[in-house]
Amino acid sequence: GDSQAVDQVLRYYEGYINKLCTRTLYDSNGQPRVRVDEYMKRRLEIKLIHSIVSMN
């Protein structure tokens, strides 16, 4: 439940989460852009935090 510990875990998994959330999105001209889906990233981070907190 320590906020610094949770932050360390999030930083440890940040690269993996970014890889999972990388999507090809299309701009208004139809050009593909590879971006991190921020909504999906936040959802995965929340699930990870929930898993950490509920381990007790």
C-alpha cells in the first residue's frame, strides 16, 4: 500500500504496458500513426494497482 512502492512497480512495468498499448491510429488524412493508447494504458495501470493493493 506504500505509494512509493506502487510507483516503483508502475515504472518497472511501464515499458511492457506501453508495448501492450501501442496501436496504429489514423489521423484525419488517413495516415497511420503508431501511438500509445493512453486510455488503455491507464486502465492497465489501474488494474495493476488494484492487484497490488488487493494482495493483502
